[in-house]
Amino acid sequence: MTHTLVGWHVEMEFQEEGDRTRAAAMVRLGDGTEFRAHGTANRHPSDPDQLRVGEEIAGARALMDLASQLLQKAHTEIDEVSGRTSHAIR
């Protein structure tokens, strides 16, 4: 049997302005720490208007930024406890 130790709350919001879609992402960790990130997608004028695709691209870019911030936080915590410099997972 598995047990959930902690949950994270993630919010995503999107805004479309012409050919540009912007995504804002926020994650709230179990300790109350919040990280925020943004991503954008630009539709080429010759591409069909597909709001969902713009959201997916902009959202993915915002989530990649959040992932990078979370990795940095984890490595900082590893370094503080271990007294050495850890290396980012790629």
C-alpha cells in the first residue's frame, strides 16, 4: 500500500493576445513555498488558429521553467546538508 506524504498545488492561467499565448504557472509546495513561472507561444500568421496548441506550448514552457526552479531548490538543499556542490540532473 502506498501513502501520499505531501501534495503540491499547481495553477495554470492562459491569456491570448492575437497570435501570442501566454501561460502563468504557480506551484505551492507542502512547506508553503511558492514558485511562479511564465511561458509564451507565438502562432505563425500562416498557421490555423488553434488556441489549444498555443496553450499546450506556452504551458509546457512555463512548466519547464518551474521544473528548473524546483531542481535548483533541491540542489541548494542538498548542498546545504552535504557541504558539497551537487550537479543538476539533465
